[in-house]
Amino acid sequence: MGNLYTKLAFTSIRKNKVFYAPYIISAAIMIALFFIVTSLAFDPYIQSVHGGTTLATLLVLGIPVLGVLSIFFLFYLSSFIMKRRKKELGLYSILGMEKKHIIAVVSRENFIVAVSSIVLGNVLGLVFYKISQLILLKIIHCDIDLSMRLSWPAMAITTALYALLFGLIFIFSSAEIRLRSTLGYLKSGSVGEKKPKANWFLGILGILLLVAAYFMASAVQETVQAFTLFFPAVILVIIGTYMVFVAGSVFVLNILKKNKDYYYQTKHMISVSGMLYRMKRNGMGLATICILSTMVLVMMSTVTTIILLNQKNMDRIFPHDFCINISPEQHGVEDTLALDPEVVREKLEYTADRTGCEIENFEYYYCLNLIADIQGDDIQFWRDYEDYYQVYITDLESYNRITGQDVNLSDGQIGYICRQDPDVVGDKLAVHGDGPYDVVLLPDVPDIMIGDVMTYSRGDIYLVVSSEEKLVALDELLTDSWYEEFSMTGGPSYGDLTYKFITFDVAGDDRQFFEDYSADHMTALTREELEYMNTNWGTWEDGTDEYIFSKGMFTDYFYSLYGGIFFLGIILSLACITIAVLVMYFKQILEGYEDAGKFSIMKKVGLTNEDIKDTIYSQIVMVFFMPLLVAGIHTAFAYHMVKLMLTLFAITDATFYFAVLLICVLVFAIFYGLVFMITSKNYFKLVGNADKAVSSY
């Protein structure tokens, strides 16, 4: 008896290969993606590279996301398969099979599909794992690993998870068979869905939720607020989209039906009527496609912008290879001004001669650094915990020496430049009540670098005062104000005149130079510790503290972070695209079988193949491109909020992000169109061969 059940299972899968083949392949793709991410998360070489711990943590965070997507995906597609096979299961009952026998057949089908998917998925994962690892290492600028290894824990986790999912699918399928009349399955194909009523409440509520989400995304002006409101807005968009597609689409179709000039055309009448009677089911599928498409567009445009602008941001924030801060033992301003930068140059030259490197662009300067807000024409310490400006204040001599300019300032003037927000300051400007000064626009941004400070501000404001004495007086004012206001409660950071900053570049291996300089003059740290901290420190014989920061080490860390985000974004986008494409495919194929009988009858009463073709394209274009259109609207409203959130990654080039977003939309639209062409061709083939499709259905 068991052999009979197995034979029936294989026969059913073979005859329904138009459903089962894409089901197995798409499930295998999801399994392969899960296996690849899990393997990379546990890869010892990935964990050993600079920033590998952070990268591995990011990959681990992607594992449950892929798991949740897989749960939704497999259950969603299995429900399509069960709906397609209702008549077949009813026929088994007529032939004398009891429910337990039908469940036995279904269990074997599920086992065959599960084994095929898991085996194929693991094989694909093994094949593409090494390629994925090499791509990831290339993205994060690390040396490639040519060794081959198999992650048995990843394979075990993958196999166990998806075996569990297929087991749950079997349990739910069995429960459905036990709870429903199998004879009723025979009638299910001929019993049409009831005409849905336009649910005004749900439709209006869905529109209101979308309007609220759009308003939140458009009205927000602060970066912190944008980050706080992003996820509530996403939830509103998801709920609102489902409500609008399920309830609102019925309302729209009813309006089209009442438009006599539009409705009483053959292609429109048949398509509108057909969609109207199954819009409840269609609405859920279309909303799912819309949400997944929006996720892909927002995710890929964001992570692509981050990875492409990473090096540009590093060069902007850290214009030199190294920064050394020196501070006297007593941390007094006069002692700081008296520090001799040539002492540092001699130490640098010693290490450079020993390691075969050259020191270039050696400069020193003084700089006040504060996180600030602009109140009218006055720069104040940042207090409201929203967006802020990073303000750098130096003296005229340091500015001219760093930039090579010949700017002149009087005591009543202050130099100013801010590339991100040039009009934020007017003709007059005070600094915490000192002033106002006449603002003089500076010709160039100074290459100021004060250490490992990654700014996430609205902009970098550079101010230049007329003399070193003026800088000292301003430092006294700001220091006294800070202690008076924030010493007890804590407040925004302030960098005073207790440090002298020295920046320079290294011709040669800057990372090796950092390691050698640390060994020669700083605290004894291992290479792993230097890579992790990007900094080192030491103390001179006279008690002067010295801190050195390596841009190269810091950049490596951020490549591991941003590269990990980019790679994970690609994987999740592939997963979302796989789900969206298969939902579209199964939806069109299933409806093709359902519509075949209706078009067969219409052909008998005079409907031509040309009329059928026009009707199909009218219906498919409306159904297919509605989710893409709404996804485009969602993405357009998300642009402003995402643009603000990108400043958390020190990305302020909104034009570049817009260009990347536009390219992503165009590429996705082309891909979406190709899927449309393929599925519409299959749908027309089923309906065009209506008699054959009806007999098989």
C-alpha cells in the first residue's frame, strides 16, 4: 500500500510540474541564501579579518530575517499548491480513498518536495558560498581566502530549520484535509467567489493610515526624529497598503464598472468583472508584491549609496593618514601652546627611516571643537538632542598654513564656511554670546582632523578667528560656560585648547607604519588590538600625553560594517525578489487555469482570440503594474526620511542618493517588466489553449 501512495505522489508531482518545479527551485534558492549567510556568519576567516567580529554580528542578525521570510514564503506558496489540487484530492475521495489515505499521499509529496528542495538548496549554497565569500571580502577590501571549507554547523542548522518548516506545512495541510469535506473539493473549482462588497471603512482607514505615514515621512526635519519615526511609518504603510488593496481596490473597480464608456468594451468588461469577483484574494497578493517591491527599492538604494560614498566620506572627515594629539601633563593652555611639534616629527622620521616609509604633508594646528546648535545668529552648545552641527574653530595663522591661502581678518571679523548648509549663517555671527562678528566667507575648507570622530551632523561648520590670542579667549569663554551648564548633568562634548593637533600622510604601507610606530614609541599592543581600536597612546618623559589615530585602520573597520550591510542588503533583496516573482508567477498560473474555462465558454459564443488577447493584457497590465506604481509612490515619500537617516552614516549628498534611487527604480522596473512578459505569455498560453487547460484543471 505504501508503494501505491509513493507512486501516486510522484505521479501528482510530475503532472503538476508547472507548479512543483518553480516551487522546489524557489524554495532551494531561499535555502541556499540562508545557508550562505549562516556559513559566512560562522566562517573563521571572516571573523579573523579587520572588523570581522562586527561583520559576523551583522550576518547573524540577517539569519532570523531570512528565516521569517522563508516561513511566509513557503506557507504562502504551499497554499497555492493546495488550492490548485482541490479537484485532485476530491477525485481521490470518489475513488474510495479515506482521508488518512489522502494524507498519506500528501505526506509523501511533501517529503519528496522537502528532500528535493533541501538537497538542491544545500548544493546551491555550497556552490555559491565560496563565490559569495570572495565577493564579500572584495567589498570590505580584505585579502581573499582561497582555502575551501565546509561549514557543518551551517548545513545542520539549515537542514534542521527547513525540515521543520516543511513538517509544519504538512501538519497544516493534513489539518485542512481532516477538517474539510474532500467531496467539497470537487465543487470548489466550479463555485465562484461571492462578489465582494466595497468596505468603505477599511478602504478609508487604509488611505488615512497611508496619508499619516506619508505625512510623518515628509514633515520630519530632524535626523534623530526620522530614525525614531521610521519604523512606525513602515508599520502604517504595510497595514494601510493591505487595507487599500483589499478594500480600496474593490471600490476602484466598482467605479470603473459604473463608467459606461470604459466598462462596456469587451476587454474592459471581462477583465474588470473577473478581478472584481476575486479581489479579496488578489488584493492580498498584490499588496504583498507591493510591500516586497518597496523593501527592495529602499533597501538597495540605501545600502548602495552607503557603500559607494564610504571612501568619499572617509576622505572628507579624515583628510590625512594619521592624526596625533599631544597634551601637556597639567593640561594648561599656555603649556599646550608651548609644545614643540618638531619632537613628534623626529619620532616619525625615526620610524619612517627604519621601515622604508616617508612622512608627507606634516602640519600642526590648534582647534576648538563643539557640538552646536544655531540660535538666530549665535552658535550655542547643543541642548535639544535633535540635529546638530559639528563646529571647528581655529586661528587665522593655522588656517592659512593648512590651506595655503592668504586670508586676512580683523578683530571684528570671523571666517566661515559650511559646504553642506552654506546659508545657515547670515552676515553676523556670535559664538556663545561673544560677538557678533562680521562674517567673511572662507575660500576653502581646512584639512582639520582631530582624531577618530565620525560626525553624524547636519553639517561641518569651520570658523576662523583673527589671532591665537582670540582663540585662547574664546576657549576660556566656552570652557567656563560648559562647566557652568553641564558639569553636573553632562552635556555635549567640547574639545578645548588642551591639545595640539598634528596631521601627516605616509608614503608606503600606512598600516604597517602604525604598527611600527606603536612598537617604537607607544603602548605595547598586539596587531589585533591595534586593528580593533585604531588608536594608541603613550607618555613622553616630561609627562606629555600622545595619542595617535590611524585613518587606514578606521577605514578598514567601516568597510567591514558598511560592506556587511551592503552584502546583507543584496541577500535580503534577492530573497524579497524571489518571493515577489514566485507570488506573481503562481498567481498568474493559477488564475490562468481558473479563467481557461470561462474563456472557453466565451469562445463558443463568439469571443475571438484577438478579443481574448486584448482582455488578458488589459487585466494583467492593471494587476501587474498597480503594485509597482504604489511601490514607487511609497518609495518617493520615503525618500526624505531615508535621506535624513543617511546622515547617521555621515552621508549628506542628497543628489547622489537621489540618482542611485532613480537607477534602482529603473532597473527594478525593467526586471519587473520582464517578469510581466514571461507570466503574461504563460497566462495567455493557458487561456489560449482553453479546452486543454480546462481538462487538466
